[in-house]
Amino acid sequence: MTEITQELMDEKLTEIRTTTSLINTPETDIKFGIKGTFYLYSTGMKDNYDLPDLEMRGVPGMLINAAAQTINDVNAYRLLSDKPVLVGQILTWQHGQIRTEQGDDWNGGVQWKAEDMIRLTSAQTDIDHTTCECCEAEKAGLTE
């Protein structure tokens, strides 16, 4: 396996930016977010590299750039690595741990089948009650 250097990542990111597109649209499915969140997804990975595209759902507006960077980074990594990114994995990434899930069929402006999309979502979905300050205070009997 070739070591993935920053130089190689930068080259692949440049390629990704010319061979794929990132689409940003308001989130319309309440199960993925609240009003004011967004749905980001890539197009072009399936057509150009025979790999599923990536999506993120329910992204807060202030995190759109970080989400877009993460999608592009993971797509570039997939072109360089001999380790595939598959549904059901946990990826340790720059902004934390990512869980990969199967996407859904889509019949919007761009059409795809579920197997053509991998959803990136948060691997952390609850608070660790052993480190939560509020929980520790409550256990200690502190009140407002």
C-alpha cells in the first residue's frame, strides 16, 4: 500500500473538485434535521470511479463548509486507499467519528438507487453520562 501523504491528498482533492459536484439543498425530511438544516451530497463518483457517492443530511448551516470538505476529503481518500469505505463502518476523521449508512433511493433532480449513495452521519449519538458535568452534578445532589 502506498502511504497517503498530504501531497497525494491535495492532488486527489483537485481531481475530485473537477470530476464531481457537491449539491447543497435545504433538508426536507424531518427525520434528518430541523428547519434550517441542509442536505449535501456528491455526484460524479459513481459515473467517474464506479464508487457510491456520499451524502450528509440535517447539516446546520454554520457547518456546511466543514461538511463539504469532509465529503470531498473522504472521496479523495477512497481513490487513494486500498481500504474501501463501506456501509456499516466507523471512520475516524478530522472532525470526529463518522458512521456510514446506506443511502435511500432518490428520484430528485439527480436520480440514484440506494446502493449508489453512502450516508455519512455522526457515530456519537448520545452523551457519556460518566463525563457529563450536568449528570455528575445531579448525582452529587447539586441543584440550582
